[in-house]
Amino acid sequence: MRIRKQESMKNHTTFRTGGPADTFAEPEDLDELRELISVCAGSGTPYVVIGCGSNLLVSDEGFRGTVICLGPSFGKIRIDGDFLEAEAGARLGAAAGAAQEAGLAGLEFASGIPGSVGGALVMNAGAYGSEVKDVLLEAEVLEMDGTPCRLHAEALELGYRTSNITGLGRIVLGARFHLRKGDPSEIEARMRDLSLRRKEKQPLEYPSAGSTFKRPEGHFAGKLIEDAGLKGFCIGGAQVSEKHAGFIINRGNATSEDIRRLILEVQRRVKESSGVTLEPEVRFLGNFV
Ligand SMILES: Cc1cc2nc3c(=O)[nH]c(=O)nc-3n(C[C@H](O)[C@H](O)[C@H](O)COP(=O)(O)OP(=O)(O)OC[C@H]3O[C@@H](n4cnc5c(N)ncnc54)[C@H](O)[C@@H]3O)c2cc1C
């Protein structure tokens, strides 16, 4: 297994910020993953499992413990009738592409989300009116005590950008999606349309973690932020995107602290102007003062 010491998390987050992880490990298979976890547990070393780091803000001090990245070694995708099985490290885009080629509809929404299958289950990722919950049948997880287990989707308590996975110390190993037959060229056309809509609306040319905040009930975060006069507002190298105020972007030299301070300032000003409390969708890792 590949193990790196003092590995900068800038290389593993789409915000391109964050300090070093004491240890950054990429297990090659389930046995290595289980061994790694048992070593961490035995030595009292904190650990966290990540996928593509596309929803993570890692502290500038980094993470005092082991970051376990499930990457290409956990990337297999298999079609079985109307089902698609994907390992946790598979990219959502690859899973959506495989479904399209097999003439299976239902994963089009996921094609432009730059995360892994594991991260998508944790976040119940979704876009354009669909989410993981709509198509997930079962998940294979490693329970906190190291036991592999197959769970029905309901057992994950998937909600709006939430699940019970990390709270219960579970690790996602894979997922089985139930899709429906469709015409490959129509599925491809839907994926292309969604991709165009993303390019048009989202600041994809800058590092970010997608929508910074969850959508508050009855509102749109971007609109509230824009109405608070914050479009383009900067703290250090972090900026509320001029293209889509729901995105905080790294203008090139942002620190995680810049981003975190901007998140707090946006929350404060939106609360002041609209009375609405914005909750971050982005997850924080490491110590923030
Ligand atoms: C440009 C852009 C656009 C985006 N658009 C969308 C969108 O339309 N919809 C949407 O929902 N999100 C969107 N996102 C956010 C992000 O891509 C999703 O939340 C994605 O599901 C995160 O997957 P990941 O593999 O990157 O997870 P990470 O960021 O690596 O991790 C996220 C969380 O999941 C945990 N985790 C990851 N893998 C595992 C695992 N195998 N087992 C246990 N825990 C795990 C991590 O510890 C962390 O708590 C966007 C991000 C960007 C940068």
C-alpha cells in the first residue's frame, strides 16, 4: 500500500488548500484497509476516510492522524442487468458513463459531480432534482468494528446531503444502484445537457467544493448571498464567486482559514439581512481556531 508522511492535503482537495496529513495512506484492497484501521485503532491514531476531497475543507495545520484515501484500487464498476455495482473509490462520472453505455438511466444527475461513490453515499449527493437516495438499493460498508456488511439503503438514513455513515464510523466499500432501461443516446443527451448547464452557471474554472452551503428550506443559498450584497466579496484569496454566489472559490492563493472566515462572514451577513441561517454543506477536517 502507498503510504506518505506529511502529505499536503492541497493535493487531495478540490479547494486546493489544507496543510499536511501526518500519514496519507492508499490501501490496495480490503485486507489492507482493515489492517490499516486496526493499526490506527490499536495505537489510538485518529483516522478519516476520504474519496476525491471534493467536499472537504482541511485546516491549514493539516490533520494529526491518518487520512485513508480510497482511490482507483477501489474503483471497479460492474453492470448486472438493471443494476450497477460500483466500489467506493469509483468516480461518479465513471459510474454514470458506464450506466449510459449499458443503456441504464437514473445516474445522469451524478455525471458532473466530481466525487467518488463513497463520498456520494455519505453526502447523499444530488443535482437537478435527483439524488443518490433515488437510485441506491444497497451499500457494502465496513462497520466500526471492522466487520464488512451489506446494508439496505434505508439503513443509511439518507437525507438532504446527509447520512448516518460517518456518524456511526462506517466506511463505504461499494454500492448497488437500481437503474432503469433507457436509450443510450437519450441518456447521453441528458448528461450533455446537465454538463452544459453546469458550465454555464458554475465557476468550474476555479478550485471550490461546489455549493458551499446547503439549500435552506424555502430559499436558495446563492440568492440569499447575492441579496446580502456579497457576490464577489473576498477574504484573502477566498471569494464568493461572481458567477454563482452559492460557491466560494479559491482565487489561487487562498488558505483554508480565508475560506472558513468567509463562510462565517457570509453566514453572519445573510442572517442579518434575511434572518436565514445558512448551514455549510462542505465538511471540515482538522482544527480550526
Ligand atoms: C465543482 C463541484 C461541483 C459539485 N457539484 C455537486 C452537486 O451537484 N451535488 C452534490 O451533491 N455535490 C456536489 N459537489 C460536492 C462533492 O462533489 C460531493 O459532495 C461528493 O459526493 C463528495 O465526494 P468525495 O469523494 O469527493 O468525498 P470527500 O470530499 O472525499 O468526502 C466527503 C465526506 O465523505 C466521507 N467519505 C468519503 N468517502 C468515504 C468512504 N468510502 N467511507 C466513509 N466516508 C467517506 C469523508 O470523510 C467526508 O466526510 C460538487 C463539488 C465540486 C468541486
